[in-house]
Amino acid sequence: MTLKEKSRVMDKDAIDKALERIAHEIIEHFDSLDNVAIIGIKNRGAHLAVRLVSKIARITKKSPPLGALDITLYRDDLTQVSEQPVVHATEIDFNIDGMDIVLVDDVLFTGRTIRSALDALVDLGRPGRIQLAALIDRGHRELPIRADYVGKNVPTSADEVVEVKLSEVDGKDEVVLCEKAPS
Amino acid sequence: MRYIIKHGRVIDPANKIDGELDILVAGGSIEKAEKSLTEKCDKVIDAKGRIVAPGLVDLHAHLREPGREDKETVASGTRAAVRGGFTTVTCMPNTEPAIDSPEVVRRVRDIVAKDALCNVAIAGAITLSRAGKRIADFAKMKEAGAVAVSDDGSSVADSALMEDALKAAALDAVTVMCHCEDAKLSAQGVVNMGFISTKMGLKGISSASEYEIVARDIELAAKTGAAVHICHVSCKESVELIRRAKSAGVRVTAETAPHYFALTEDCCVTYDTNMKMNPPLRSKEDADALRKAIADGTIDAIATDHAPHTDSEKDVEFDYAPFGVIGLETALSLSIMELVDSKIVSWSGLISKLSYNPAKILGLKAGTLSKGAPADIVIIDPNKEYIYKKELIESKSKNSPFIGWSLKGKVTDVFVGGKRVMEDEEYRQPCL
Amino acid sequence: MTKIALNKSVWKKKDLLGLEYLSKEEIEFILYTAGSFKEVTTRQIKKVPALRGKTVVNLFYEPSTRTRTSFELAAKRLSADVINIATESSSVKKGETLIDTGKNIEALKIDTIVVRHNCSGAANILARSVSSSVVNAGDGWHEHPTQALLDMFTLKEKLGKIEGLKVSIIGDIAHSRVARSNMWGFTKLGAKVTVCAPAMLIPEGIEKFGVKATNDLAEALDGADAINVLRMQFERDSAVAFPSKLEYFKRYGITSEKLAGCGKNIVVMHPGPINRGIEMSSEVADGKNSVILDQVTNGIAVRMAVLYLVSTAKDGQR
């Protein structure tokens, strides 16, 4: 199976603007950011979280605590996926008890990743509230999960794939819609 | 039955023959070996493209009967022998009870007379129960039919006793077949001592545990004048000792087994218990030294050391598995591949090592196609290749390290005493 | 731990039998994964659902409390079900053979067998007889891979790297599976390894491991970044070669005086349990250079990583 690029959904500028907007929405939503932490889901969500935190810090002059969550061990498809997932470390060096957490991921799809992330977070403590920010919401939910902050809604069909590329990992910023094509 | 085997490449080292001849077999003996025979006969066998040689003679096999019929019997062992081209096998005395008296020799002879598909030469024990304490009665065992003595499986540790045994053997004119191993040095060892034993975490068996006893037995042979035959030589130091003894005129002969030149200690690293034998598989240098010794005559014979063990005995931890592998059915192919194809010996040289020399060492009427000799004959398709599979094994036990190997050279026909016991790779008469 | 982001698993094996059979990359990958698991072991809730629904059997033919407990804890923290089977093995006792036991365990649909055995190669033999994963928890004198992995993990944690370090292994090398796994592992990761023991406890051909062998403790300590001190088994194999414990302690026992000439930050490891006053003085065992208890803690993370990797290994190497 190979991926065939169909269209570009967002470019560097669009991604930056969306994140800027989400940062403002988060600031607006909470009366105070004193109790708010941003936690990205590895791998790309963690990079987006870093960007969000720096935007929030620029605007409010205060940097909320930042964490990175590895959800591999909580995946419900661990024994079914075709390649062995690599276990990375969760890096959250603050107590999440009672905190308002904004989880960050790149693409919201079936909701299963977020389900895993919620389980993983609960094992780390008892947050006061958990919200979700996603750069792309492509629909097709399989669980009752929704995002509180969305960069862009992208209607897709089931055999399409949304690829988020970030300069930290992929060397450039863009979101493309691809089609699964038999190789 | 009168047979004529036509157009074969006849190899008979005893008569220095290697060429296309016809052979007339009649009345259980070789009647003639000449070009283009036209005599009347009952059956003509066209051996064109094949090798016709005296039946192979194995100096060293464990037929396990009496006592361990679950591993092998005279019937199954000789059936395996015929498959491998052997018409005579020497059975070692480490049976239960040990072949240490004329009574047991006769008991084995009776079994052989009833069940064996080929000739069986019997080696009696050097000491009673092979316990290394009291010397057995060589003269009486010889009278009963034993052709040699050996405490195979162990050495006679007591050097004074061994000296007495060799004096008795010289007197009674029996060959002493020596298993050379200092049991104190090799104690609990399971593989060759060196990096392999170290990395596998197993206790090693040093070459010294072998060659120190080889040195002792050669010295005793020189002193007593007895005919000493060194069994399953595995290391280069033993080779050198034998080479020097021979040039000094000591009555010593030697054998090695195909696994010692076809395999090395590296084969053990997967803890495959079919690679566990005593002496152990040695280093590449040792295997090379053995090839050289085969080429220059230091090693007189290739013997199988056929040592059957059941699957349940072998399918255990390496430390717990018994030593030994079966070999009757693979010895010829391995020797062709490892020795003839790589020009270590000629075909005639190979037949010497597998037939003529072993017969000579034990003084057997075998190993030759001379007129009047018993018609023990093997016909070999030298180029036929086949995969050696577990299902093909005739021996009761399947403990071969060569399962899965592509082998070359197949025995097609075998005559024992003029009787055709194998025809086109099929046994001619059922043998129980 | 390491900051390298590995995006693709390099682990393909269903079994962990020894470090001899692993590449440098595979060893580094286990250590990286263990680093991720170490974080789990520091949480309040030290349990993740990764191996939920899987079953791990601890099949121990030799008495062991430490290794068995460590494996059991590791499996439980991965949410696997754990069964402990303690048994004895002997060629004389005509019980069930190792292979039969393995096949019976497999018939119970067990995913992973952790085996400790007094015979070298037992794990290899078991692994090729069953389709379940097999983890070697120590076989004879052959290998004890998870011990060496936790030694390497601990040293890397303390000194930041393995490559280029001088690591000396001191004690009964001949009869030690820990020594063999350490030699394979540390040399593959680029450490300069010296083994030190009285001559009769250094086995044949040792230099082919790519290590230096010496009978002189001072030489082993000279310039060493870390020492791994092995347990002397006077009740067993070691006694044959070195009859007097006191004499051994005098010559090879690690004391503060002997360490005085070494680097201030020399790391002292021991696989445990320690014979205080034989291979090591209490002062050293409890001193500031000792990482012995860190090794125990790290053992759980390393074994979690190993159990996770073999249990979820994909592709045909089952």
C-alpha cells in the first residue's frame, strides 16, 4: 500500500494561524491559566503542544506547564497492528492532580488515540478537567469523543489519510490529504 | 545363484585394480574378475556408470544388542549397514551385559546368525564388565569368535593393567582397539574445550584427555608388541603421535569417523544434541589434520562409531544427552564428498579406508574381490544426490547430525556372501 | 536517558536467549525502550495495560527469588497474568523432559515463558520447541541477558554512555553466566572490557570475546570507569578452584583501600546477592560508588521492556 497525495489542506501559514487561534481560544476559555497545563500526545501532538505553549507564553507572558504523553502502552490495538510500536517515555514532570489539562494531537479521527490518552492520564493522577485540541478533525468517530479546539475540519472518506507534517519531524509544515493506493 | 556384474568400474585395492571389468559371482564367492565375461549365469547386472567394490567393513559400531534393543538391534543395525554399503560391521562390546566372556560372544553370534543382514565381527571387552579391574579371557573369546578386544566407551585407566592386557593380546594375537580418554581430564565435559565450550557455558573436553592416552597406548604397544588400533581419532596431536609411532615401526593402526572431518565444534553452538559425541567435534585445524592424515596413511580406516540413541534420550538438555551419533548410512556419502571430491584420496584410496584396510586390521576375510574371496560386494552410484531425511533412516534411532544434508553417492546393490541383499536400493529379503 | 527518537522498531525476535545473538542496534533498542518503562516505574500507579490478556509463565528449574520476583513484577506492571512454576531438573530423576514441559505450557496458550535452568542452552532448546516467546532468565554458565541489560542500563544512566568506557568484570568468570552476557553486551556497545580472576577461574579462549583477561586486580582497577563484581559461589563451582574465602578476599575482594587509587566516580556494580567480606566489603557495597540497589530498580524496567518486546514482536521470527 502506498499513499497518493490528492490535495494540500493546509500550508505553513495556515497551520500557524490555526495554532494562533487555538492559543487565543484557550486563553479566552480559562479565566486564569494558573491551573492549566498543555500535554501533547507523542509524536506530532507533542510538537504542536510545544508550539502552543510558546504562543500562549508570548501572549500572556506566562508559560503553562508542558508535558508529552506516550500512549503506546494504552493502545487497544497493540497486538493487532502490523508493526511493533516503539515505546517512548512519557515526559510529564509536574503533578496533574486537580489541573486543567489541554490534550493536544495532530489529527482527531476514530477517537481511539484520545481514549488511550485519557487512560494514560488517569494513571498519572486525577486531573480537574481534560480538554482536547486537534489541528485537524477528519470525522469518522468510533467513540463519544469531541474536540474543544479544532484547527480545521476536513471532511474525508474512509480510504483517505490525512498526513500532518511538521518541520520538527518532517522538515516542513503542511497538511495533505492522501489516498490509499494499491502498490 | 550365478551373477555377472557387467561394465562396472571395479575398484579392488587389494589387487590394485581400478578399471572396467566384469565380475562373476558363484557359490557365494568371487569366481572371476575379467574383461568382457561371457560365462553362463542366472542373472546379469549392468553396472555401467557405477562403481563395483568390495563391501565396506566398519571397524566400529554399536549394535546395542543384547540389552538396549530400544536403540538398535542386530537386525536393524545390519539393515542400516547394508543401506550404507557395509557388508561387515564390528560390534563393540558395550552391550548389557558387556561382551566379556565366551558365553556372551556366543550369545551375540547366535543373534547374528538369526537376524543379521550382513556379517558381524565381534569385539570382546578388555576387562570384565568393562570396569577396568580384571582382564577378560581373550583366548576363550577369540575361540568363541571374537576378532578383537576393546573397552570401548572408556579407557583402561590403570596403566599397569593395560600393559598386562596388551601382553595377553600379543600372546593371543588379537588386536586391541583403544578408546583413548583420560576420564579425569574429560570429566563432565560435553564439547571440545576452547572458545566454543566457554561461550556455550559448557564443560570442555580437552584434546589432551585424548592424546595423553594415545601416547600411553602407543608406548605400551611398542613395549609389548601387541597390535594396537586407536579408535575415533579426533585431534591433531593424536595424529602426530600415531604418525611418529608408525615411522618408528610400532604396530599401531588408527581410525577416524566421518563426523570428525565433515563437522567441527562450531556445529554445536545451537545446542543440537545430535552434535554431541565422544570424543567431541574438534576445531577446524583438527579436522584439517585428520584429512591430511587420511591422505598420508597415518589414519588407516574410516569407521562409523555408529552409536544409536532414542529420540527421548537425545531430546533433552545438552548436558543430559548421551554421547554419540548414528553413522552407518551416511559414512560413504560423506567420505565421497569430503575426501574424494576434494581430492584428499582417490576412489581406490577411499575403498582402502572403508574396506580393505579395516578388514586387514582385524584379519577378516573381507575387503577384497580376489578370486575365491567371499562375494561381499557393493555397487555404488557415485554421482547420485539425495537429501538425507529422517524418514529415510533405517536405524532404529534417528540421532544423525546430517539430517537435511544434501548427500552424494548412493549404494544401489549389495551382495553378502554371494547373496544379493539389496537390489536397486531395495532390500531383497525381509529381515526381522 | 537517551534522547534519540526511534520511529521504527528494530525488534523482530520472539525470544531473548542471550546477548551473543543480538546486534548492537537491538541492544540499544531494548535499553531505549527500558528508559521509557523506567518512567512508568516512577509513577504512583505503576501499571500499564500493554500486555493485558497475555500470560507469562516463570518456569524456574533453579531456586531464585530475586530474578523471579523482578520478572513477576515486570509482567504484572504490564498487566499480564503471571504463573510461577518452580521445578527441579535432573537426568537421573525421570520426570517430564524440558521439551515436554514446554509443550504442555504452550498447550495452555501461554504467550511468554521466562525460563531459569541449571543447564547451559536450556533456553535455546526450549525456544525452538515451542511457539511461545522464551526469555532466558539464566541458563547454566551460558547467559543471563536481562542481568547484563540492566547492568548496561544502570551504567548508561550513571555515566551517560557505554562506548569507550573501561568496564572490568571481577570474580568467577568461568562459572558465570552474568560474565558471559556482560562480555557480549558491553563489547558490542563499544566498551573496553577486562575480566579479572585467579587463573583457574578464567576459561579457555576468553580473549575471543574481545576482552582482556588478567589475574591482577590492580590492572583491572587501573583506569576503570566501572567494575562489575561477581558473586563467588563457594558453595558450588568456585570452591574447586579457590579453596579459601579469606585468601580470595585478600587478593580479589573489593575494599575501600583498593578503590582508593581509582577514579572518584568509579561505578561499582554487583548482580547480587552479595557475599559481604568475600568479593566485596560492606563499606564498598553500601558506599557512594555502589549502584547495586539502582540495578535492582532498573531490573524491573529492563524486564518490562524485554517482555513487551518479545510479546509484541511482529513478523515471521516466531
